[in-house]
Amino acid sequence: MREKFSGIWRIVAVVCLLIPAAVLAEEGVTDSEIHIGQWGPQTGPAAAWGSVARGTDAYFKMINAQGGIHGRKLIHHMFDDGYNPAKTKAGVKELQEGTGMFAWVSGVGTSPGMAVKEYLMERKIPWVGPSAGSLQWITPPQKYLFAVYPLYAMEARTLVRHAVKQMGLQRVAVAYQNDEYGKNGLRGAQEELQKHGLALVAEVPVEVKDTDMKPHVMKLRKSNADMVLLWTSVSHAVRIVGVSKAMKFAPQFMSTSTCSDFPLMMHISKGLWEGVICATFGELPDSQKALLQTYRKDAYEAFAAKDERWGLFFYAGIIFAEPLVEAIKRCGPELTREKLVQELEGLQDFRGIGPTVSYKPFDINDPMSRQGTQETMLVQCLADGKAKNLTGWIVMSE
């Protein structure tokens, strides 16, 4: 009997040795591949932001062309969710449970991101660089969620502060998308105005399905606002500016970084975006910064589609993925999710082509342990679609 059991254990030992290493590896990682998921609206009301995912794709292809990371290629799984949270959730679950993602990167939109945040966090799946500056990512902070995008509330505060202190404007109104994205900007504006003893003269909600902006502009004009903060989709922002011009309502328009791709905004608005001031999260497209020029040549020119435009939204897909790539490199050949988290927490003063990124060890009582940056810069749209720098990088903590 003893010899019989001894033989069985020898067989078990041999079978275990024959199991491929990839089976025993971290989900989404093999000896030659690392699977990364991403959603991005290629169609629908936010299609203008679809180039973010296409930028990430070109960035990963550039890395793979250079040999990958420790001998592994980055396999990019991107799908079009149409900026529809239900589609986001269905697509993420299909990829995660079907193919198996090691991590997720970027992903456009607050509402789409909120639809899958709990799902990813419960499964301890890292998500780096959501393409939205929502407070929802860090209140409360999540161990496996690392924000890169500047907070919308901080962008709004910075814009309002500039309007009040530098431009002497005091009658501030906000047109905001009636969801978490828009309400983040609304709250930031309210908080900053309160510091100056002021209050909003109008708060105008915009629904995603709204097409006629005349009623919204009527409310803004009635408030006699001298500055209107636009926290909406690209198409709604352009329509509000267009209707305002037609109604001879001419406040100083300011807007979030989501509307700061000036060549695109000028094209869509037929030139009406000139003079608008925006926050932004990246170097300007014509910047001579060496790393930006490298990405333009080795990622955009080499791997983007022929009809793709080099612009802020495209290389935003690189900005939000840079910390993930850097942390994977620092992990070495033995790649696991827990090692990735440790290496992300160790990033200090990391700067690619966006703002400085730093994290800290996870602390449930410290939201900033997972907010990578507190920097933004303000730019103004010129007649040719180029940007005039109004500030350098501003730390937005206060």
C-alpha cells in the first residue's frame, strides 16, 4: 500500500512539473505577453475623445517595436463603448472574464468609469490613469486605482481664480453636464468663488441628450455673467458658444481640459472657439520637448492611422499610460499585480509629457495617496487654433 501511494505522489509531482508556467502566472501575463484593457468612445456624443484610446494603442505598438518590456509585448484590447456606461460594463466584463486582463488603462469618462470601478476593485485588478478628473476615483481612495488626470474640481478652481484675480471678472456662471463629470466642475467653481466672497450667478445643467442650446444660453445671458465656465461635452460647449455669439452674448468663456484640443475645437466651431481659456493636462502639440517629439515620430508617425491627427487628445492616451508602463518596467521579469501596485506607489516626481506624477503608500484616509498629480496649466485659443500659454504648470492644492 505504501509503495502504491508513493507511486501516485511521484506521478502528481511529474504532472505539476509539466504544467506550463503561463498557467501558474498572473492573470493576463504570459512569458511573452501582457494583456491591457481599455474602453474609449469611437462613436456617440463623446466620439471627439475617442483618439485617447488610439493614442494608447500607438504608444504600446511603439514599445513593442522596441522589444517590449522584459521580453513581453503589450497586447492592447480596446473597445468602443459609445460613452454608454451599460456598454462599458458589458465590454469590461467580457474582456476580463473571457480573455483576462492584467490591468486596465485610461478609459474615457466619469460615468463609464463609475460603472466598472467597483467591479475592478473587488477583483483587485489595477486601473491606471482614468481619462477623467473625477473625485470619485479618490473619495475614498482605492488600493488598485491610480489617478493621473488633474482633478476637475481643481481645474475649475484654477480657472475661476484666474478669472477673478487676474482678469477682474466676478459674475461667474456655469453650464455643466448633469452628471458626475459636470458636477465636479460645478463644485470646484462654487468652492473657489466662496473663497472670494462670491457666488455663481447661474447654474445651468445640460443633459447629454440635449441638442437645442438656446434655452440654456437664455439663462446664462439673463444672469449677466461676465465669465461662463463650460463643463460639458465638446459638442455642447461648441453649441453654447455658437448660440451665444448669435445672440450677441459675449462673456469670457472658460472650459475644462476636455475641451482644450484647440485645433479640433476651432474646426468644429468654425473658428468660434477663439479666445476661450482652458485648463490642460499636457504639453502643447507644437512643444519642442524632446520626449514629445520622440512620441510624435516613433508612435504617431509610425503607428497611427493615416487620417489620425496629432493633437492633445491623441497623446493624452500616452500621458495616462506612461505611469503604468514605467511601473511595469520597474517590476522586472517577475510581473504580478501586487508588484505593480508597489512600484506605482514608489513613483515620485515622475514626469513624462504631462504633469508631474507622484503616489504614496495606500492610505484609506488620504485621498491624495492615489491622486497622481495636482498640476494644470492655463492656455488660450488663438485664431489659428494654436495655444497661448497663460501660465506654466500650476500646483492646484490651494
